[in-house]
Amino acid sequence: MKTLIIDDTRLARQELQFLLKNRKDIEVLGEAENVDEALEKISELKPDLLFLDIQMPGKDGFELLESLDEVPNVIFTTAYSEFAMKAFEYNALDYLKKPITEDRLEKALERLEVKIQEETIPGQKKLSEESQVFVKDGERCWFVNLKDVRVFEIWDNYTRIYFKDQKPMIPKTLQYMESRLDPEVFFRANRQQIINLKWIDKIEPWFSGTIRLYLKDGSEVEVSRRQTSRFKELMSF
């Protein structure tokens, strides 16, 4: 797993390097101490995983992710706990509070292993709108036709599924769901949501060149700037 460490503190970078040095599955390609340097190294080295500090001089870690067209796996590292909820909105694998312990790092890397295994199951086919899936949330169970699902939405490390008048949660990441769904029907509108294109009722221009989608159930979804470009390409002649 090719890895880049991004942190404005040299000591924090060194400590993480030390914790990772015996991991044969982790190859640290380099370090960056700010967002501008990180963007250059991500473009050059194409890492699979980022250990990303949040608060840095100039732009922060969230702004870095918003600048990327393709976002690698991300484990946030920070001295502050107040960013935890926002971090998971960016589909982070984990959120490590400094000082990082070996045990806590190991748990984060175990999550990464599970995610990779989920996304690389041999022979796993894409699910079309005609597919039917089994959904269990607590004691309740459903057989769901995917054509009835209008939105998949990130909820911490879970995904909430909106169909009919139901919205159960399943212990799968939104990235995993995206890897299983037919991209001709299910579109990643932003970092938090995947929508069923067949449920779009109306489209209107929004702020800074983005668009807003109105679904047939009356709900609204804002498409990110990057995904607006992809949406236009997908839906054009």
C-alpha cells in the first residue's frame, strides 16, 4: 500500500514513520508539510493511502481532499477531537488522535484491510437497477429492489439507504457501495451521497457552477463542483 504522510509537524511525521517501519504492507513514499506540497506529491507519486493532518498553515486537510479529482484512502491524524464528525463526512477510514499509539494505528490499518478485501472479491458483479438485495438493520429485514432506492448516504462508517418510506443503515462504507453499483444508474453526487439517476425529476444551476438535483420524492441533492462536470459528461450526447 503506497502511502504519503501529510503533517506540518516534523516530529509527528517522524513518529508515524517509526510506527509504520515494520509494516511490510505499507510503503511510505514520502512526506509533505502543507497542502501545496501534498498536491504535488499526490500527483507525482499516486499514493493509495494518505495519513492526513487536519490543521495546517494555509489550507487544511479538508481543503486538500476537495482539491483532488481522485481521492485515495484517508486516515486523518490530528491533535483535536472536534473534527471527528466532519472527518467521516469525507468518508475517512479512521480518525487518529495524537499522540498515535501502535494499537490504535493497528486498528485503523485493519479497517483498511477489510475495505480492500470487500472491494476486491473475485467475480463480484455490479448490481443493476433490476437487482434485489437483502438489507438488515437491527431486527428489521427487507428484500429491496434497487430501482426503488433513490439515495445512498454516508452515516459515519455506515450507509443509509432511502427507499419507499424506509431508511435503514447497513455497516458498509459509501465507497464500497459505489464499487458494487452500476455507474450507469447510480451516480456519486458528492462525498456524502450516491443517487439513482432514474429518480431525478428536475435539475437547476446552483452556486459556483454546480447544480442541484430535485428527486421525484421531493428531496434535493447538491452536486459537488467536481461531480457536476462528471454529471454533465455522463448525461450529454
